[in-house]
Amino acid sequence: MKEFSKEVYLQWYNDMTMWRRFEDKCRSLYLKQKIRGFLHLYNGQEAIPAGFAHAMDLTKDSMITAYRCHIHPMAMGVDPKRIMAELCGKATGTSGGMGGSMHIFSKEHRFYGGHGIVGGQIPLGAGIAFADKYFDRKAVNICFFGDGAARQGSLHETFNMAMNWKLPVVFVVENNQYAMGTSVKRTANHEDIYKLGLGYEMPCMAVDAMDPEKVAEIAYEAIERARRGDGPTFIEARTYRFRGHSMSDAEHYRSKDEVELHKQDDPIQLIKQRILEKSWATEAELEDIDTKSRAFVEDCIEFMENSPYPDPEKIYEYVYAQEDYPFLDKVENN
């Protein structure tokens, strides 16, 4: 794996600060009703995509996740301007403005969503891995899901098949402690979600996911295992979200003191502290990175504002692969 050099840490700091600013601006745009529907922010969990992207081969590996999906594609190389446009329903968005917040997608960068169905992406991630194995691509799929999705029956069916067929997939539960407003402590007789892998003899472990270096180390081991043909790994990435489940979440299930306590483990501050301790940058240089992050996010907003909405005629496209689908002409005539 690539070493954790000065360049890596500065790139992490640049990326993670920009991601945080991006999500904060999304919150503002939602309050202004420029982003509609649901909005699930990622604040606090940035170390996970930072660490995994460091360990992956971004020229061939793929990723799939749930509906908290704005930051993962950026880590895969998707243009944040196009993600911002998609969030606001603009034609220049990653899905032409038709996917919105929960359905970011990029075939070019092998980011396959963005899925609104809880746990729906788990069997899909294994399916992508099956295709990679079938076509001998030497690629690995990283399949993310939340702690709530870990209670879905599809997880067990998928784990069984993935182990039986030794699929090149890494399953990652982003355990941010709450499934919407329900604490992990209330959803099962155990809190160690990673132990679900034991029933399938799948290598499984937990990691402090507030530290991108720790995430990268455990991710690399799992990815290389899958690439060798030894099958999947299940990682419990223990993290914490600083915002609510979505913008409609009043957060009655946790106290402000609890949130502030977890903010002491902010992954961005951790990276900043290590950079300063190693004299890889000064406070002024890091502030310059912060300033550029703010400016870039404003550029994303400007790109979105100057982009058109999709043509209304596009509403009938992308629904059916078959152009002459039966009865479609009757729908159009009505």
C-alpha cells in the first residue's frame, strides 16, 4: 500500500475539509428549498471514504452505498460540481438531474449509487463482484451500508453466497451508532455488528473509522484478500455522524452533550493535528487550504446555478430500455 506520506495527509486534509464544506452548503441549499426531497449529510464520517480510496485501485475497483452518498463518489473521482448539480435537479448533474440526493451515480468512475432502499445495495454489491470475477477483471467492489441495513435479511443471503463463491467484495457497515433514531444498542442482543460475519466464516473485524490511516490499513488487507481470490471480508467501520439522520431529523434520541463529546474525535482535526506535529504544514498553510476549499464549494454552487433544468420531455426517457414499450404511446397521448 502507498505510504502515509506528507502528500497523502495534505490531500486528505484538502479533500476532507472540502467534503465538510460541501455538505454544510448542501444544508444551506436545502433550507433555501433548492435541494428538494430528502437530504442525508455525511459530516463526521469523512475518514471512511478517505481511507478506502487510499487503499483501492481507482482504475478498476468499484463502490456502491446507501443514500448518504454525496462524498463517496467524490473520493472515487466524480466532479463535485456535477454532484451539486444533481442534488439540485439540474441537467448537468451526474444523472441529468433525475436522481437527486439519494441516487448519485457514475458509470465512468465505477460508482454505482446511491440507493434509497435500506440494504438494497448489499446484494447488488455482490452482483458487481460476481461480474468482476466472471470476467476476470481483478477488480474489487466496496459495498457500504449502514448499521440499520445490517438487520436486513438480504445481508445474510448475500454473505452466504459471497463466501460460497469467494466473490471479490468487501462489505463495510458504517456504524454511526444510530439507524435513523434507533440506537444500535436497541436493535440486537449484541453491539459488535462485525460478528455477523462469523456465522459464514467470513473474515471480520471492527476499526476506529474516525482515523483514515486505520481505515486504509484494514481496507487494504481486505481488498488484497479479495483480489487474490480468497473471498470477501466484513468490516465494521465505527464512526459517528455529527448531523441528524436527515434534514427532517429533530434528534430527540440523543443529547447535544453526546454530539459534542464525539466531535472531540473529529477526523479532520485529527489529520490537522498530525500534520502540525510532523511539521508538514503551518497553521497558515492549512488555513490557505481551508480558504481554497470554501472557494471551490462556491464554484460548485455557481456551476449549479448556471446550469439548466432538464427538458420536461426527458421525463419519459430512462424508464424503459425498450423504446417502443407497449402502452407508452397511450401515456404520451394522455
